Amino acid sequence: MALKAAIAALFIYPVKSCRGIEVASSEMTERGLAHDREWMIVDAAGRFLSQRELPALALIGTNLSGGALELTAPGRAPIAITGNRAGRPLPVTVWRDTLTAIDQGEEAAEWLSTALGRDLRLVRFDAKLRRACDRRYVGDSGAHTGFADAYPLLVLSEASIADLNARLSSPLTVDRFRPNLLVSGVEAYDEDHIDEMVVGPVRMRLVKPCTRCQITTTDQQTAERGPEPLVTLAAYRFNARLDGVAFGVNAMPIAGYGTTIARGAAVDCSLRF
């Protein structure tokens, strides 16, 4: 069985857990959309930080321009960080993975430390490395990712967000859920049953439901937290096998690396039941 869908929106998040960027098009790489989670903020011990423990990361804006990463924050002059792939190596930890990243220098570290009120550094993923995904879900595919939590891509449908919002007293915007690909033309939660998505020569396999954390409860414009949507989602989207609330599906690219995909592109979806 197959479905016809379309790409309603594309998002990249250059710095892990900071504000994302909606893009009209993006190159698909082995690690997902180009420049997605290519940078990361770490503490003095080299451990990654996210909005889970530091909600104010939602207020750090990102932009890519002329080969530079630009950061903004309320009350701070913006900073442009040139494409530094030659900085000093710095051991960092992302969940259970320890790897060597590329430190982005003192100016970036000082800017972030001042903006967020703690001792921080900015690092860049070393493109020579391969951070493997969980083989329980990707098998022997060799799938790998950058600084994303665990997988190269996150897929969500417009219909699923609409269904959730119909259950909430105050609707939420898509930025709460941080997808890479937002798809239209399918029914709510059809993404749960999609096996592969094909966009021209690009093929993506959906491999694992995404279990949701408190980042979804963080207003991405104010960094304030509330109980929703986790309370509502828990009532009808609890996945006992994963012991968590599932909303959206993690995916990996399997063909078409180097191809650009664009908003509005047709998507052929094969289903599994």
C-alpha cells in the first residue's frame, strides 16, 4: 500500500537545542539535512546541554550566512562564527557517546557564557567521524548522525499536529516538536505506519517512534514551561514498548545523498502494518 504526500516544511537546527530555521530547500546528506545539529553547546566538562536543563537555549537564534554561523540572543549583539573546522579538538559527551569535536574558539565561548550565565563552549561536529545510530532500529545499515539525540531525521505530519491541537485548550506551533520534515496530504499519525519516503532520488526509512520529553512543554518564544502537550499526549499516545509518549517518527536517509529536496516536493510513501 502507498500514500502520496508532500513536504509542507523543512527545518534545520544548526546548534543542538537552539532555535531552528525553516528553509525552502536543503541538501540531504548521510547525517540528514545539511548543517542540522552540526554545532553543540557543552558545559565545562564537555557534556552537551539541551533545553531539558536549560530552557533559555530556546532564545538563542541561529542563522547560516556566507559560510558563517550567526547567533542571536535577547539583549546581546549578534555574533558571527566563521566556518571553523580547524579549532582544537575537544572531548565531548552526547548521551552515552563520547567523541572528539572541534572547539569554536574563545569569542564564541564568551558570548554564550555571558548570554546564558554559565561556563559554556561551542563545538562543531567533526565530519570525519561517524556517530552510529542504535542498531536495534537501523540494523546493519551503518546509519549515523551528528549531534542529534539519536537519528538523522525527524518526520511529523501536519495532520498529527492538527489532531493534537484539537484536543488542547491552546494550540501549539510546530516549533515545539522540532521536526526536520513536516509532511502534508496524509491522515493524522499515518507517519507511524510509513516504511519509506521517497522524494526524487532521496529515500528515507522511518525506523523508530520519537518519544517526547519536556522540551515540547517549553514555549520556544519565551522559554517558559507548562504541562502541555505531554499531559494530553500521555492520554492517547503512550507507547508501552518504549515507555514514553510518542509523537513523530525518527528516520534515516538511505539513498540520494547530495540531492537537494525542497518544500512542496511530492513524497511517495510505502506503508508497513
